[in-house]
Amino acid sequence: MLTELPPRHRPDHLRAACVILDGQDRILLTEPRSADERPGLPWAVVPPGSTARETAADVARHACRQRVAAARLRYLTELHLPPGPHGEAPHDLRVFVHRYAGASRRTAPGPDLRWSPPQSGTGEGLGLDAASAYCVGELLRHGPDDAADDGGIRAVAEIEDEARRLIDPVPALWRRDGAARVVVIGPPAVGKSTLLKRHTARAPDTEHVRDIVPVRRDRDRDRDRGPGPDNYLTRYLRGDDASGFFCQMETLLLRVLQNLRTGESGVMDQDVHSSLAYAKALRLSGALSAQQYETYYRYHHLITSALPPPEAMVHLTARTDVLMRRLRRRDRVLERSFTSSYVSLVAQCFEDVAEELAPRIPVHHLDTSELNPDQVLARFEELLPVRAGSTDRRTDRHDQAQG
């Protein structure tokens, strides 16, 4: 049984927008409400308990007046927007793309929306607000067709559906007696290792199962600290793009070993689902081909069917600017090449993975952007599953107060 969960910490600065294209590649834009306002992309504030992807799907549903599956959206970019000229608060904007293939010239979108033909090469010709113009320009630069077999990015969800179709049904090999207590996942520098070190220091009966994927993390390029691990991950992070696929397969195997060595007293620093998030990011960035991603996903899907699921998963998140600041502060050589767009993409892929797992295991989201390590630890420990035979700490306090 799980403890009662506090509401998800989600500040109101996160918004989700959607670039909606019809069958003629027209773009759906908002109508200006005043002479000072420019048209833009439909957007909404991400509410507590939701994800940017879910919110963008809701935006597309209301705009197109039809069902839109969140998994089918293509992630485009994230922007950090300063305060607006009319007192608007600064906010982060995550942008997705939806292909509305059924629209025709007579199709009426939702209220205060209109279809507009895009200008070639940039969104500035549409008279959009600056953020929307940038996003439309990015879309046109990459090509609006996200299902192309060559030259474009085939939708990750389509690849996964096809892989599941080819290998389902999978055998039920769950070993529930060997499940980890909780797994912590999240993008780099979100605070996974720091959190679990602090937790296990005050919980001696709990094992911190550390990330076992070896990476050479020299702080100084010019200083020889020994050969370090000569694995595909290190090679890829050093700039060998051809190692991307082999890196993912090698990491998947190591994560499986990490899962198998973890018992009911273990709290895991990442697992096989972390590998899936990174594989998605590599596919969406073009580092993996559709065939390579499908090959990886088939192995991932078969393997996870045979692994014991954890009792719960805690998904740590943070704003991209916070993650970048933490990455720069810890200054690991292999992370110096990380750009904000890459870190943002990885963070979004972790959100997608957590969302996919939620129907099968309890998944709890914890935004660490505005929290110090003590606050993160306190909230994490509220989310831990209550072990059989143990007593809920808050129930004890309640009983004492009633007594």
C-alpha cells in the first residue's frame, strides 16, 4: 500500500504548445484579441498532475475537435521566454507537432483559431509572435512530414507499435518476489544519485543500487587518469556518432544486470527504462535510424516483459535552465558538449517513458527545480511504498494526536 501522495510540485511557468498541420500543410494559429497581440500557436498551462505532452494533446483535441493521442505527438523544442511587454510572467514553453490529416478547406477549427498557409523557410512571414515564429521556422527547417522513411523523423510511437505487433504476445515471466522497492529516473543532473545517497545514509536497511554503466568522467582532459572504460557510451560521448546504436544496446544489457541484482530492499538509480528514454532522444535527434531504434525497442520490450517491475517509480524533473546550471557546476568532461536543446529533449523523453509506465506501476513525479536537497529528500520519502509489516509514520502521528 502506498502512502497518501502530496500534489505534484509543478510551478505554473510551464506551458505546452502545439504546431497543428492539416492535410495541406496549413498551420493552425490563434486569432489576435487586440491590436497589440500577434497570432501564435495554441497553448495551455501544464496543470498539476499532468505532463507537457498530455497538455499539448488536450490543446490539439480542443483545436481540432477530435481525439488526439498524446503518444502520437512529435516533440519539437523547448523555449525559455522572458517576461513579456505587457507584464506576462517568464515561462518555459514545450512545443509539439500534430498532423491533422483529415482537415479540408471547409473544416472549421475551434473558436478563435484559423488555418494559415506557412511561408517557406521561416514562420516570420505569418506575423507570429516571436516564440511561435521560431517554432514554425524549426518545423519547416526539419520538414513538416514526421512520418517520412528517409530524410524525416518517423514517429517514435509508430515504430514502437509496429515492434509490439511483431513480437506480442510476450510470455509472462514476472518475478514479483524480486522486485526493487523503488526506481528513480530522470535526466542528467536532476539529482538522482544525490537523493539516493542521502536517503540510504539514514535508512541502513535500504540498499542504494548505483548506476553501473561505466563512463570515464575525467575533470581534466589533459591529465591522464588511466585508460578508463573503453565502452561504446564513452566513445559516443567523445563524439563517435557511429557508436550511438551500439551504445544503446550495450547500456540496455548493463541495465538488465542492474535490475536483476536488485531485491526488495533496493532503491535503484536508473534502470532499463532510463535506457529507453535516451534511445528515444537519440532517435528524435536523428542519431539513430528508424531501423536501429526498432531493433533496440524490440529487445527492450522483450526484456522488460521478463523483469520484475518495481513497487513504484519516482520520476525527478527540473527545468532545462536548472539542469544546465547544474551540469556546468559539476563540470564533467563528457557532459561539456551537452546543449540545452539536447538536455530538454532527454527530459521530455523521460516524461514520455514515465507516462507510458503509469498504467502498469505507480509513477510519482517530483519537480526539483525550486527545491533544495532536504526538501527533495522529504518529498521522496513520502512517496516510498510502505513495506509489509511497517507502519505509516503519518498514521502514527494521527493516532497520537487523537489519543
